[in-house]
Amino acid sequence: MARIQFGLALPNGPRDGMAREAFMEQLKKNLDVVDGTFDSIWFIDHVQFKGSPLLEGWTALAYMAALYPSFDFGHVVLCQSFRNPALLAKMAATAQFMSGGRFVLGIGAGWHEEEYNAYGYDFPGAGTRVEELDETLKIVKALWTQPQATFKGKHYQVSEAFCEPKPDPVPPIMVGGAQPRMLRLTARHADWWNVSQVGIERYREQVKMSEEACAAVGRDPSTLRRTWFGGCYCVPEGTAEADIDTSLARSPNPFVGTPTQIIEQMKPFIDLGVDYFMLKPESFPDTTSLRLLAEEVFPKLNA
């Protein structure tokens, strides 16, 4: 069985009025705990959820990736609407070049209408956004692999565009999505498939739909890597269920419990082919959960 990999999804902003200095210090403490056991760091790509403090995804992740060169890095997932496709290809190529090949391009069609409206982006229907993502990925791939790229689509165009230096190696493309049209797009374009904050029963259904989408485009489903993103809150062995502060686990369908319980919750996903978990620390800034994951969960899952 392939080694199970793990990524740390960094908090997307300071919590509960935390000052900048305290937030950055807590980020450092969390990353120091997982350095050497987690494989990667990840950041979301939202710009507004009402008045919540949110950091811009590219800037924040690039800064942290430079501070911690032992980690691969990517987004779960970029909103394709926020950046011109050719500029996105150039940004990704630059990230890959300067990091020495540590970047993963995670991308999706976007969904949060509030931030589109607030920041002046058009918010077309879901079908149009999927079409835009399809064209975005065609442009990105062309710029990464062709001497010059020309593409004239319904939504986006490039003309004799260079992207030098080329990314070497070409970054994996991870597409996040679970609806039928997104799954077919994923089957056509992606190296990795990501789902977010979904429980095991729903995931079983999504895997079946993904396999059907792969069949529809003539792809072997085993060539599409399966990844999962969501919350995780691990407590010491022997902690009574009544003593677990479940209010900390605010994400939908998080992994919650002792190391033994977390392992049992992850195993059904692994049985369905998931070999990469991007985990959001629900108890941030406390590092206890991360220490338990690193010391008692991951080694057993990879024994």
C-alpha cells in the first residue's frame, strides 16, 4: 500500500482578536511541531466571509512556504475566478521555480457568491464557472508545456504567450469538486482529486460518481489520486467522550477523538483510495492535537 501522506491546513487568519505577533508566533509553534512528520502546508483561497479576518491565500502561503522549505505547499483550493488564467500559470511556474519543485496547483470553480459581489467579480451560474475552469486549465497546461501558447476560448484568450522559465517538474494539478460536471472536468484535467469536509457515506457515493466520470472520458480511475481536506481534533487516549470539547470542531464532518478513534475514522477513506489528508487543526493554537497525530496516528497508519 502507498504511504499515506498528511498536510497541515494553516488557519486562514487570526482568531478571536489575536494580535499579529501572537498569531505568527502560534503559526510557528504549530509548524515546528509537525515539521518532519507532515508532508505539506495548505491554505484556502477566500477573501471575504462577512467581517472575519482572512488573509489572501497566495501571499500568505508563499510567505510560509519560504520560511519552511521542508514542506510542499498548495491551496485547497484556488478560486479560478480571482486570477487571469495566464497570470495564474505564471504565478505557479514562479512558485515551482523558486521553491525547487514543491508546489501543487489546487484549484476549483469558486462558489462563495458574497465575496464575488463584494470584490467586484462576476458570479455566473455554476455551468459557466465550470466552463471557465476548463479553459483555465487548458491555458495553464499550454503555458507550462508549449514554447508559446495561443488559445481562444469562450471566456479566456491568450496569444503567443511565453511562460519562462517552465515549471520543472510540472506541478501536480489538484481539482476540488464533487458535482457531475466537475468530476468529468477532474477526470479530464487533474492529477489529484480533492473533496472537502465530507463524511464517509457521502464520500462512497462521490467515489462511485468519480469512477463513472473517469469511464466517460476513457481514464483509468486508479490514475487519479484521491485526497481529503477537513478538520481534525485529536485528544489523548483515555479521554472520555463526555470530556471532549466538541465545540472546538467547527468544520463539517471532522475527525474527532483519541488516536485510536481517529485511525478508525480515517481507515474507511483509505480503503476507498484516499492516500493524502489535508487536515485543519480545529484546536488551534493549541498543539496537543498535532503532536498526537504526528506521534500516535500517522506512524500506525503507515506501519
